[in-house]
Amino acid sequence: MMNDDSWRAYSERLVTGDVLAREGYGKGLPVFLPWGIAVIRRLATVFAEEFSRGDTLSVRSPTTLVASDVYDRQVEDFGGYDNIYRVRWAGREYVVRPDCAVDNLAQAMRTPNNGRAGSVLSVFQGFRRLKGPTPPLFRDCAIWPFVQLNRVAACAERQQTVAQIVGSLQQLFHRLCLPVRIVRMGPWKNYSPDLYNVVLVTPFNTPTIVAMFFVVGESYRRMAGVPGGFDAFDVGLTEKILSVLLLCSPGEDGLVLPSSLAPVHVVVATDDGRVPIDDDGSGLIVRVEPLGKKDWWRKWARRGVPVLVEHARGRTRMKTRTGRWREVKPGCAVTDLVLEADAALRAYLAAARDASSLFSVRCESCARGDGLRGEVVPEEDGPCVSCGGPGRLRFITSLATIY
């Protein structure tokens, strides 16, 4: 369990990694530096790339302010919320946007996709009021980016649509080098008849939710004007991805980035102007600089650059964030180096998941006695580890709340 000092230490690593400014605007209102902004933009881009495969995707940047009367109608079926900010401007009351589901779904109904309703992606900054002491990483007042995809599909295509979303999330998190499990949790209050959480196991053997999607409940459907015969879906993630990468990072300072998020993929320091690696036309970003101080590489390691290369006195060596310096032959392809770094990071982060008992093959009867929370999708079958009968991979934990 992490205490307040631990959270502050991790927050400091975002500062040393040039992601956040040391001083924000107040509790939960961080200021992103240019390096952090570039990482965030890559996160939104990678999400859009994976969810646009085989689908017509409309991308929008919604307004920050929502008229209070409009917002109140949208949430009246849920009894309203008190974790929002209300402001007055030009004689009218507004809510500072906390999410975008209803607006997205309404637009999805107007976005044709081969004659059918389509998908709408919003990337925006959301605001939610916090109460009491709050860990500074996972629950900011200003949530940026808030990446929210909404899709409308015929009810008869629900199973196919869920499979498509699961596949897109698997590809997305593979590119992020995060070894997650997608868990079907079942009904979620009156928000959804079917909730799916994307769960990662931290090195502290605790589960955390890094993304989610769900079949939208009747209230949201009605507010967005989704007619009968259609299902609506909501898929979302936030800057918590950075927090998780930081929590799982080796070392004591900075963070580690997969190549999909890194603004720079390779930094080369050379003492004679030679670049000892082959730019193979991959489009990867390689920065070359004169070899200076012995620890030239530390600032780039703190920023999470995947590959560092040093060429000095005719010898070439390289390191990744998860490995030690080692010699390499001149002329090696930059793509191979970056793929190696991603594979090493993926393996390093998978160790916590593979050593954890949070996911195990159980029959339903044994699982319910041990704290069943959901079933992993796609299904993975096998003999129950408790009784030996037919089982499947399930999410097991006694934790009452999972963040």
C-alpha cells in the first residue's frame, strides 16, 4: 500500500522526467511541459490509429464549457453530480466539461459508416472536483488527455462490436508495452448492462484500472437519441497511462516510455561526428549530439527515451531503460534497436502480472468463494486450480475498490 510520501516521490519523478512543471495551479491542476505535451499527443494519436482500423472515425475537440441546463438534463436520471465545477460567464451558468459521452453518441448517430451509424472520438481536458486528500497521480481535477470514443452499432452486432473493441484495446496496450487483462465485470449500476475493465497488475501486486469500456445503459441512450435496435458503446482512457508507466518503471527517477509514446526514439552521442546506426527509413526519431559529459545520457533516460547510443574512441555501446550498457556492432538498424527496447520493457512489466495470483483459472463455484470480480476476455479455458474441474481465467481479488 502506498502512503502519501510514496505518492509525492512518484509525482517528483514526473517533474524530473520533464513531463510536469514543479509548480501547478493548485491541487490536482498540473502544468505539462513540452516533453509531456508531446507524450500526451502521441497517446491520443496511437489510440485513434488503433480504433480507426476498419471503421469510419470522426474526431472532435469539444468545447470546455457546457450550458448548465443542457448538462443537468443529461444527468438527471442519475440524480445529478456534485463533483463538477459550475461557472458564470456572460450572464449564463455553465458546467466545466466533465465528460463527453452524450454529445459523442448524438454525433455518432449523424456520422455515416457504410450507411450505418459510426464512431466519434473526442480528445479533451475534463474537469472534476476532488474532495479530501487525494493521490496526485491518478485523480487530477484537470484530466488531460481525456480520450473518449463512442460507437453505435446494431444490437444484432453486439458480440462482433465487443470483439472489435477488445481487439483494438489489445493492440493499443501491446504498443504501450503494458501487459493488461481485459475483464468482463457485468452490470454497472444504471450506467451499463455490461462493463469491461482493462486491468494491470503493479509491481506492488495491486490491480489498477487503466481503461474501460461498456455497453451504454438506457438513460444515456435516451439522452443521446439512440433509437431502439441499436447498442451504444463508450471506450475511454486518461493520462493515468503515464502514471502507470511511472509506477512500473525501474530505477529511482524519471520514467520509461514505449516507442509508441516517445517523442524521441534514439539519442546518439558521438565523439567524432559519426552516427554508428543505420537509419533504415522507418521514420523513427533519432537525435544526434556531440559526446559531452560522462553522464550525458541521464537526462534522456529520465525522460524515458527508449534507446541510448554512445560512440566514443571508435567503440559503440547502447542501453535501454530496462537494461545495462552493452557493446553493439556499428551499422545496426535503428528499428531493431527500438523493437528490442520495447520487447525488454514488455517483458519487464509482464513479470508482475505473471507472478500474481489476481488472475487464475477457476470454476465459477470456487471463484465465487475466493472473491470473483470478473472473467477475462477473450476466454482462456483450463482446469480449475482449486478443484480440477473445467474452469476459465478469472479476476480474483478481495479488494472492495479498485482504482
